[in-house]
Amino acid sequence: MTVFMSSPPEYQICRQSCALSAFPKSVSLVLANTMSLPIVFPIYKESSKGTVMLSKADSGTHYLLTINSPPDNRLTPEMCLTLAHALDVLEDSFLSVEKLPLVTTSSIQKFYSNGLDLERAKSTPGFWDNSLYPLFKRFLEYPTPCIAMINGHAFAGGFMLSMCHDYRIMNPSRGFLCLNELEFGAPLTSPMSAIFRFKLTPAVYQKSVLEAARFTADAAIALSIIDAKGSLADVDEFIKARNIGIFATSPAYGQLKSEMWREIIKYCDTPFAEEDARIEKSAQREAAIKKTRAQLRAKM
């Protein structure tokens, strides 16, 4: 087993611009050598003992990325960085040798992911542009099929992350899928909203965003949010039934995904400051309209 250990790197994980350069030379040197699975990536946070483990299923049909960041697999800057780095290592060192589908799951029974640490997200410079959105984009463009094995709750950002995968399998007896931003008063940014707008029907999109609906596996499969119900033990059969392992070997797979989801990817590439300015301008315009209405009412 290979374990990557280092001091915390910068929060820059964009695959095209930095790749391994965000990590210390000691880590990059490990990558230069032949590695074997499983590989454990520590989540770079002093207060956390979390890990992301990259392995290969015993059946040999897929790679497995297992998240373990107690208590609920929050998408912190460090988590986003670590997941993106694991994806880079898989692509650079293993997919070129044996191209198989990738399955992500959690070793925490109750949660797939409970979403963002909102306060950390707001207080970390560059979090949206350099951590979260590049991770979403990475899954949307990844050159092999990506399957989210949702073993427990996937709330807010965790739900978004699962939707960036190509397929979703959900535990039929535990967990909800839910966009609960309505409940704690947080707006969806353009990339977040686009993920659901382009992947779900308008009715399901509305129910998710404006009703904060909690979807069980039964409800989710009826609404085509997920592709199957089951556990990690059922993944092999799912891959076989849909010929996903065969399609994974196509050199065009990543390009086809990039074109399929280019509208979402475009939103992910829009600088957060630009989006923030657009929202602020819209708020100012709305305030001006309200002021004009009040003046007109006063004259009536």
C-alpha cells in the first residue's frame, strides 16, 4: 500500500494548470515510480484524520475511490484537493495501463457526503474557483465512466458531487438525496444550479430547489435521478448490464462527456468574482425598481 504524506499544499487543483505541481517534490517523486493499489491519500488538514483511498475492486471490473472523513465527509478545501489529486494519480498512473470505470463511495455508513462546510467555503480565498468547481468539472470530463455508489445521505454539495458522475446507484434502505439550501438560506451558484438544470427534468429540478425535497432511493429512481438501487456488491452487475466496462475503453469517452455537459462546464469555468458581480448588479437593479415603485405609489 502506498501512503502519500506531506505538508498541506496550496488549494490549486485545476488539472490543466498545475497537476502534480501543487504537491511537494517528495510526493511527485512517488508518482514517478511504479505504484501499486491500494493508495491512501491523507486529507490535508491538521485537525482531520480523514483519508481518500484509491483501490481496485476484487472482481477487477472497476477502480474504487473510498472517502473517509468523519463525521460526514464534508467537501472542505482539503477534501476537494485530495479527491482531485487522487483522480490525477488514477489517470496518470493506472488508466493508461488498464482503463476501467471508477466508483466513488464512502466508508462512513450514514453519509456519502453532507456537502460543504459553508463557513470554510466562504472564508477560504479561491475556494470556488480553485477547489470546488474544478472538482465538479473534473468528474464531468473524466475520461472513464464515473459511478457514485451513494451508501448514505447525500445533501447539498454531496448531492451535487454525485450528480457530476455519469451514473448513480443508491442504497435502497438508507439515506436521502436533498438540496437543502432553501432550509438554511443559501443561494445556489450558477455551476451548482446548472448541474441539476441540465441533468434533471424541469419538474424534478423545481422540486429539488424550491421544495428541498428529500428523495429516497425509490423516489429517486422513479424520477430518473439515480440509475439503480443497490449496494457496493451490486456494482459489478450494473457495469456488466450496461456494458460500461466495454465503453470505458473508448479513447473518446472523456471528449464525449465534455461535449455532453459543455454548458455546465462553461459555468464551472466562469470566475466566481464575475458571477458575484452579476448577482450584486441584479440586486442593485431590483432595489432601484422597488424604489421607483414606492415613489409611484406615493404619488397615487
